[in-house]
Amino acid sequence: MPSRLVSFVLALLLLSTGGVAAAQGTDTQAARAQWWSSLEACSSQNRAACDQAVELAAQLFERTDRDVATTWMKACLAGDQDRCEIGYRRFKNTSFAEDPHPISHMFARVSCFAGISDLCRPWDDFETTDPGKRALVMADMCMQGALPGTCYRALAYFRNEKGFYNAITYDLAETVCERYESGSACRVWAEALEANWDHRRAYRFHRKACETGLQESCPDAARLKKRVDYEDRQADAAREAQVRREAAAQQASAWRSQAYNAGYTSPGTYRAPTTPFGSSARDIANWQRYEKNLCLGNPVNKYC
């Protein structure tokens, strides 16, 4: 009897344990479904879904699992700058075979794009302290639409650099001037344009910088305006003179045509003579007399 009782109790324990495990499995499956749904809904317009996805991932997975990293990256891309920066440090020593770059580097690039310039580093030398290499990454992020802070720091670095860096300075200055209407960037771009013999565009950007409130560009805008206005007047005068020259040349051509029809041959103009002797009335009379004499002497001559 006792053996039967023990068997019965064990059976009950097994059933109850199986029921708990089944219930836990159902709860986990539901949580996974909820996590995935929140992760898909996560965006810059739905940050609450991002927070929920992060919380559920913490409950479902290990601290540095790929699913956790994916969730944090989605929240980072949605504009959560704190998770971008923390994610870089949290996953710094974590890598996944399927990714071409370490996941921490990806967090850093998104952070750089969002204006955290300390995390702007090149892919191939991420531990570098070279300010030029890091500024080059900032400039590249700026060209791709990074926030103003990253653009301003890149421009501040390249503004005084020489050589091929000048091209980067021009691009940054023009982009920041146009995109963010920065008076200081407009001034840098105007100075670069004037140094490269494009004072007309330099005038426009000095004027734009002045209009945004950068007073130091106002005198330069006024100076270049005088130069542009002077050149415009000179160009207008040259165009007017050209029109008059063309009209005079057409008139002279018409007059010479009339003179030619009246019998005058201008220098450099060839006129085929009416007779081998010439084209005057006397030359024509002499030629007619010559033809008559030929016919009298030889009636079968070709002139008869």
C-alpha cells in the first residue's frame, strides 16, 4: 500500500511539474511574440515601443545576446542617443560572426551621426587618437546628413588645413551653410570661393552670412557687391558695343552689295569681266568689233 501511495504522489508531482513547465513555455512564447512586435513597431515616431522591446529583451535573453544587441541597435537608430552610447560600451568586447564590423562600431557610427563626436572613429583603426582621422569620419557623417554638432566640429578642424583637405572644407562649408543656414559656415564658404576666383558666388554667401546676423561678413558683402556691379556694367557695355558692331557690319555689307550691283568692285572682291578686254562700254564695243572681223575673215569661226 505504501508503495502505491508513493507512486501516486510521484505521479502527481510529475504532472504538476509538467504543467508548470508548459505554462512557463507558453508565457515565454507570448513574451517573445510581444518582444518581436514591439521591435518591429520601434521607430523615431514610436519610442515607447522601443523601450518596451528593450525591457522584454532583457527578460528573455542573456545580457550580450545578438537579439539584445539587435534590440538596442533598433532603439539607437530610432533616436535614443543614450542607448547608442551605452550600447557601444556594453557590446565593446562582443562580436558576431555574421557581421562585417563589430557591433560596438555600429553603435559608435550611429552615435557619431547623432552628434556624439567622441565616437567618430574610422572602421579600420577604431582605437585611434589621431584628430585628423576622426575629423574625416565626422566630415563623412556630415555629408550623409549628420546632426549639426558633428558637422561643426569637422568644419572647425578642416578650416585651417591645406592640400586636398581644402576640398573637404569647401564641401562642409557649403553643406552647413545651405542645410543649417550657419552664418559662420557661409563665411568660410565665401572666403574659399573668393580665394578660388569665384567672387560672384562669394558675394552671395557673404550676403547670406550677413543676413543671418554675422556682422563681419557685411563689409565683405558690400565690397564684393561693388565689384560685381562694376563687372555687370562693363559686361552690359560690351554687349551693347557688340550689338552695334554687328549692326554696322550688316549695314556695310548691304552697301557694298549695292555698290557691286552698280558696277563698283570692292578691294578683295572678284568680278568676272564681261569680255576678255574688260567690262567697260568701250571694252564691250571693241570685243563686238573683234568678233565681227573674225566672222568676216572666217565665217566658220566658233564666234560666228
